[in-house]
Amino acid sequence: MFSRVSQFIPSLILRRTWSNVTQAMAKTLTYAEINQKLKTPAVLLLDVREKSELQTDGKIDSSKNIPVGEVSTALKMSDADFKEKYGFSKPKSSSDIVIHCKAGIRAANAAKVFIDSGYANVQVYPGILDWVENGGVLNK
């Protein structure tokens, strides 16, 4: 029984951490809300999964990528260095940003880094699992 409980606790802690961060720091979007947002070209949809995950699982068509472990460093880069490394312009602190990953944990962590770095309009989408579950298409 102890092993079953100990296996459950990390999952519970992760869900609680994700929920606390997203509720306190950034709005969590539903599938319908993200689809509406993506109709606005000014929205930056940022995928914080690893590059290998993009290749194996696919990605939402308009998303850009910065792996979660690089977010803090990326936000400290000059605009020119950022664009050279990631292939798109560094977002402004007022940019409309939606961050996602596979299930939401990494997106919530990245959102916190953005907010702590002075970004004012950051939202989280739980991820590609929700995207696919709701009929969204991933491009490989």
C-alpha cells in the first residue's frame, strides 16, 4: 500500500503546483478560447516542449518553440541574439503570449518566468494532449 500512495503523491503535488501557478499568475485557456485567440495574428503561441518532442509528436501549426529550460536565458538575450537563435522576434513585455506544452506543467512554469520577467499578458493552454483530444491537428 505504501508504494501505491508514494506513487500517487508526486502526481498530486504536480497537479496542485500547476493549478496554483496558473491560477495566481496566468489565465488558463480552454480549447475554444485558444482557437479564438489564434485568429488574431498578433498572438504568440509558444510551445515550451523539447525540440525532439516537436519532431516525434508534432506541433500546433502557428506555434513557436523555446524549450522550457531555455526560457529564462532567452528572455535575457538581446533582440538580435534571440531572433538568431529562435528564428522569430523576441516578444515585447506587452505582447499577447499563450504558452503551451504537452500537458500543462511546463507551460505553467514558463508562464511564471515570463511574468517574473515583466511580461503582462501571458496565458497558458494545457497542451497538445487537450488539443488532440478536442480534434485539433498537429503538424509534423
